[in-house]
Amino acid sequence: MAIELEHMKDQIINAFNELHIDDLPEVKDLNELKGSFVNLDYTFPSGQTIKLWKDDRTYLGNELEKIGGDRCYGLVADEQYLLVCEYGENGTNSEIVVYKRWN
């Protein structure tokens, strides 16, 4: 099972790097993170607020400082989807940058 996780981790790292987001540093590692930790609220133009992940699952992700800015990028992925979001201190003012099927 550990070999499968490492293989999937490498695939997801490559998928994040292939997005070529200008001010996102190169993704070199991902950590196992609880869904409740990464499940930020996102507000859509309609005013509706949603969460994209399940609190009781574990995902692969990381937080990287935005190059030349005071915000961070949050990366989260599972077997099917990638999310790159941008947010301020303590996850405030979160915005979806990319949310897409990768696999």
C-alpha cells in the first residue's frame, strides 16, 4: 500500500507542477492532511458558500508561500481532483485558482 501511495504522490506532484502557475513555487512534496484541516469555505459569486472536501477523509496537500506576495497557496488532491487555492493568514479570504480532474 505504501508503494501505491508514493506512486500516486509523485503523479500528483507532477500534475500540480504541470499547471505552470507563475507565482507558485515548484511543488516538491505533499503531506497527508485531514479533510477537516484543508476544507476551507469558498464563496461563489452567487453568495453561496461551499466546501469541496470531506472532513473525515485524508488528502495529499501542502501549503506554499506565493512568490512575491503575502498570501499562500493551498494544494489539495485526492484520487480524482486537484485544488489550488489562494488565501490570507489563517485561511482567510480563500479563492479557488484551479479545481480540476487530474486522473
